[in-house]
Amino acid sequence: MAATVFVVCLFLLYSDPLLHRLMQLNLFNSTGKPWPPDYIQLIDGDIYNSTTEELSTITMDYDPNTSNKFYQSTWPSLSVKLHATGATAYHGFVAEVLTLPVSPHGLGMF
């Protein structure tokens, strides 16, 4: 039996405040498997701070009608935790992270 590979990635983003919007999602369907399903967890603040609160946990059952929902941090940081099963290159997500107020820096670069 082949071993199942899991990956946990943490992204710690610092600014004041931050917005996170999930634009596209295609997580691996591990229904009925003996391991935890893939998920993206959004945490308001630094994940290593015990007083931070979870904004949302997004799984493959995430409602596509709310995929453009913004999640705003109240702390000067936002933590994004990704738990993923080793799957094909067709699985993953695309997200947008914005600072508030929206910065004009770099707008003339494109």
C-alpha cells in the first residue's frame, strides 16, 4: 500500500488590516478516506497566538456562490493554513489578499 502524503503550509501575512478573497477552489475529494479532508483555514491574527480566532475553514464542500466573499482581519496579521493531500496538479486554489485602504503603489507598473 502506497503512503499518502500530506502537506501543511502556513502563510503569515502582516499589514493592517487585510482582506482575503477566495477566487477559485478545487480541493481534493477525500470523502471516505482515513485521513482528514483538504482544507484552507483563515485565522484572524498570528496562528501562534492562542487568543486569535478562526475566520473560516474552507473545504471542498465550500459553496461556490460565496467564493467571492471577503474575510477581513481585525488584527494587523492574517494566517492562512492549508492542509492538502498529495494529489494531481489540477487541485488547488487561487486567492487574493488586499491591504486596506487599497494602496496605489504599483498601479502604474502594468
